[in-house]
Amino acid sequence: MNDKIKNLNFIMEDLIPLSKYGEYYDFPSVGALRQYIFHEKKYHFQNVYKKVGNRIYISISEFNKWVIEQNGGNND
């Protein structure tokens, strides 16, 4: 498998449709994520989600980074 396909597979595994987020994780709720997206500048949430057409996807790796940043950089 070439590197472009490996990279694409990682990206697709990292992105979860916002509407199906609750099927993968219990926290935070889809409603809370919508609130963060609506107030993206207030919560510094711009890098956590991606829009593809009319669909919104959550990047799990970016969300994890965001949680750590919200916790003051502590990973505890």
C-alpha cells in the first residue's frame, strides 16, 4: 500500500460524522459539540471539526488535543 492510501485511511478513521458521534463516544454529547461549533471562536474549536459539503466531521485527534489544551496543558 502506498503512503497516500495509508494517509487517507488514517484521515478517514480520524474523522467521525457529527451526527454519529454519540455512537462512538458518550462524552461530550452531540448537542454540546454543536454548541462548541456554533461558538467556535469563543471555545477555540476551529481545528476540531471539518466541513465537507454540508456535512460536519469531528477530528478525534484534534479533539483530544483540544481537551488537553482546555485542561491547561495537563494530560491528567
